[in-house]
Amino acid sequence: MLCDVASGTVTLLTPDTEYTDQVKPSVCGNRVVWEDWSSGWGDIMMLTLGSNGPCAAAAFAADPQIGPCPLQVAFSDLSTGAPTWRRWDFGDENGTDEQNPVHVYTASGRYTVMFEVGTPVCRDLAVSEDYITVGAAPRANFSANRTEGYAPLAIAFTDTSTGSPGGWQWDFGDGSSADSHDPVHVFTAGGSYPVQLTVANEFGSDTVLRPEYITIIDAVPGILRFATPGVAVLADGRVAIDSMSLTDLVFNLAENRSLVSWKPDAGSGLARIRLIADSAGFVEENGTLSGFVVQTVAESRVLMTGASLPTELNFVCPGWYPEGAVRVASWDNATPNDIFDLYEVLYGCDYTGFSSIAATMEVDPGGTPVAGMTVRMGADAGWAAREEETARIAFVRLTGYGGEVLPARRIAANGTVWFEADAPGEASRFVLASLTGSGNPFQFVYRVIEQYVTDNPEKAGASLAGATGRDVPIEEIASEYAESMAIGSGLLSLDESGCTACPLSVWAEGGTCTLFVPAGTRATGCDCEPLQEITVMSIDTGDLPAVQEDAALPLGGVDLQPDGATFEPAVRLTFALPSCYATDFGMPAIRRWNATAMDWEPVATVVDAANGTATGTVDHFCIVGLFAEPYPTATPSPVPPAPTAAPAAPAVIVPTMRPTHLTITAGLVAWATDMAVRHPHVIAAAVVLAALLGARRIRR
């Protein structure tokens, strides 16, 4: 190709294809194509012989360039040079050859637009990176590092909203607010507080409100401490007691060589400490008692840690722990969270609920090994007399993963009515309440209707922790704390903020596993929309994905649907352990299946041997299995003898069972028996009336 620069004339020279291998330029008819590296890049150039005229320059505009989804955008061709053709690429896999098109973006994101124009002489391309921004209002969500504690309590909130919010407005329910991303707020007064978060960006805003999300307990925990000046542990493990340093030291080695007791300082919170030695007993030498201690029995002073009525605690430890400390607190009524847990335990024990709550007592041994304890709580004499006529007063022990009903023993001392019960030595809350169940046959009908027909009422405000005790009629309980239960699948009742309005328990077919979703849970599906229904489906052990790296044996499994659904906070999953697990398997553990990694992941598991359950929490739905190691074949090491004189722990009752015809019938029989024992005059009158009516029919 020859080009006359002066005249602009271009003459095509036909290559000698027989003797040359010409590729740059390539000639085809009246077109010449070549590479141009003058700009540093390999641009492809083309010249059409016989065509004259200026090249077109691509340019365009759009209106609007930003907006919520779906977004309609009008594009305008601003090119120069009279292009004869054009091609649009909108960045979402759509395009057109119209001059001034209108396009609708249906998904959020940032889009790069490319516009190419051309003439018979040349072509040009205009590219605008991230030119169109299509967005949506954010979806509000948040979490907290804790939701309950004693005043003053600092709580760290974390924004977990989606949709790239740019602004935050927090309302903590106590008159305080914040506009930071992840604030820390200090609650100073007892009560239950709603927390509200509003997030916003350029496309809109969203608000989530969690009623009674934070519970501040109006109590000051007391610490019961073992540390006593004059009592030390020797190098060989013996406990040495300086008899001159202790107050009210009591011992008589001639009658009982294994018992020593004293009265600690008032600051310890304890009224008396008793040390029990092994069979060799204590030895006295130069005013010092020494011996190997196998058990410590501690009795607290009368404690006023928050409740309007006093509490006491006796506990037993297997040995002497000079740094031992047990935290005790109490408050009137119960927290909203405890009330929901209370119902779960009571339903499992065939109670319909409670009539009234006196107070709650929390005991936390911390790192101190406690073998058993006796809790004692004072009660108003009028309340006790009134409730004992129509209900059963008992302690309900809550552990965080279940609980039990403890029979309460009534004790009258110094004009105060006390109730006490023996319990295991783990951290627990004890709710002193009057329980309803076998006292009214109509309550059984109510319970059946409540379980099978759910009207999903919105949860009303619960009693504030630290408030004055009150009677709670059964109608109010039904409206405030109704719980839905289902087998296989269950519907979630949602409030205006998208959180669950009442708790839901869903049992897998066969009763091998139950899923508990508490009230106030935000359940979200894979489409980021609030979840309406959940399913718990049992899986045979042979159908579970294989374990790759260890010899764990599957004991059971469930498929939680819809797959990928998320829960904030996490929901509780409880497996029923097979009856043979204690003899045939090692410690059970829950695992969840990671479909991406194709492997099982461990889930923190709490095993309740007395109840025969294993419990864990899950924050998203997938396949979940229960596994156990094969029972070791090696001879187990000898188990040391249990300490003597420890309070016996009553049997734990399996929580949360669905009512059946058998339990209803048994409850009615229990009611009739209870009426005969408590009110024989009523039964006698009913028998006489029945006899008179029968005699009247005979005469007729």
C-alpha cells in the first residue's frame, strides 16, 4: 500500500503471494488491516480504500446515573463525526444498537457502560467504569456481646446490617442513643430495655426493633469466699489450721477426729465452714490442727443481694479450696428470658405453667468445684399460704440448656417462711414459683388447644427483673408467653421488625431431635427475606455424609431446612441420646456438615447424662449429626469415692415434651388424686350428692 502524504491518495499494491508471506499489513479487496504499536499497545487498524471522511468519536451521557433498584436509565448518544452504526453494552449482559436507548437495571450493583460507534472509515469506543450505580435500602440487623447482666452493665453492640449502610441511629430504650457503627453502651438501672437500630444509605433506610432485648438485673451479687487467715495448705497436701487465729473454732478430736468448724469473718459472706478429714482424721500439735481434707461444707449468712426477701446457700466441695469463691444474687420475679425457659421446663414436666413467681436466685460456683448445694429462699407468709391452697410451690432450676423441677421443703423460722431444695453443684438459676398443672382439669384442655392451634399472639411486655412480685393469671400467661410446638415443620410468627414474636419448638419425626427458636430471633432465608417456615427432618445414620478423618460413629442426624437459612441469635438443637450410648460409645458430640469443604465441623456440645440429651447451637441451617467415639477398650482408671454428706440431687426431668393422650390422662388422674388428698370434704360431698341423685333415679 502506497500513501501520498501530500495528496492523501492511497494506492493498493497487490502482493506477490507466490514468493512472499505478507501478514502485516493484510490486504483483502479494498481493505487494509495492520497493527499499530505507536501508542505502546497493539492496536488493530483498518483502512477502506475509496472511502473518505472524518472518523467518528464516541461519547454518551446517562440520566440518572444512580438510584434504587430497579433503576430506569435513559442513555444519549453524544458522538461526533456522523457515525453510521453504534453498539451499546450496559454492563449487565444486555445491549442494543439503538441510538438513544432506555434500559432498566433489575439488580443492585455498579455497572461499566461501553459505547462503540463507527463509519466506513473507522470506529471508536467510549468506556465509563462503574458509571451506573444501582442500589437498595440496607437491611437492619445487629447483635450484642451479652443481653443480660447486673447493673451497671456495659454492652458492646455490633452492626450486622446488609446493603452497605452509611448511617446508623441506635436507641437503647433508656433515653440514650448513639450514631456510631458499633457502639458500647452502659445500662445503669434495672429493667428490660428495647433496642432499636435504624440504618440508611442513599437508597433508603430500614429499622429493626427488638423488644425487651436487654435485661438489667437490679441486684448486687454477693461473693462467698473460703479464704481464711490461719488456714493454709501444706506442701504434702494437708490442711493446717491455727487454732489461735480463728473465731469460734469448734472441734473435739476425742469424739470426732474428722470434723473441724469455725465462724469466718463477716466479709466472707459465710456463717460457718466445716472441714471433714479422711479416716486418719485431724492431728493437733502445738495449737495447730492438720489433716487431709476430703470435704468442705459451707453455710452462708442470710443474704440480701437484691430481692426483697432473704436467701441462704449451703454447699459442699470435695476438698479444701482456699481460693474458692461462689457468687450469689437474687431478685424479685424473673427475667423475660428466664420466663420462656421456665415454660419449656414446666411443659416437659406436665405442668401448664405457674400461678405466681416469688423470686429468682442465681448461684455461680465459677471455678470452684461444688459437689452439691442446698438453696433456701424466704417468702412472704401471705403469698405462701395463698399459693399453697391452689398450687404447688417448687424451685425450677434453669441451666441454660434445660432444667428440672425441685420439690421445695417448707421451713418456718423466726416468723419468716422459708423454702429450700437440694440441687447439683453447677451454675444455675433457681426460680421459686407456684406451679399449676394437676390442679385444674380445664388447664389440660387449654394446653392441648394451645399446642395444636397456634394463634401466634404478639408478645406483650414481661415483668421487669427487680420489680415487685405479682400474681399472674393463666389467661395473662396464655396471651403473653404462648409457645408454638410442631412436629416436622413449623411456622414462625414474626413481629413488625421481622423477628419471631413467640418461641417455636419443632420436633423431628420420631422425637429424636428438637429445634428451639426463642422469641426475638431474626430468621433470614437465602433470599435475605424473613423466614416463614422451618423443617426438621430426621436422617438415617447410613445416609449421613461419611466422616473423613476420625473413627467417630454416627448416632443420628437431621436435615434443617431451608438450607442456608441464618439465625441471629443462634437457635438450640437437642438430640436424644440412645439408651446404649453410655456402655457402647464414648462422649457424644454434635457436628455440622460443611457442603463447601465436604467435611464435618464440630459444634460446642453440652451433654446432660441425667436427661439423656446432647445440646448445641446452630446459626445457619444445614445437615447436623450426632457422633460419638467408640468406647475405649482399655481398663478405665479407678474412680475416687464420692464425698459423703453431699446433698442429693433429684432426678432431672426431660424438658419440653409434646402432650399426648397418655400425659393428659395421667394428669387428670393426678388431679383427682390431689383433690382427694387435699380436699377430702369436697370429694365426700360429691359422693353424697351422687348417691342422692342415684337414689332419686331409682325411686322414679
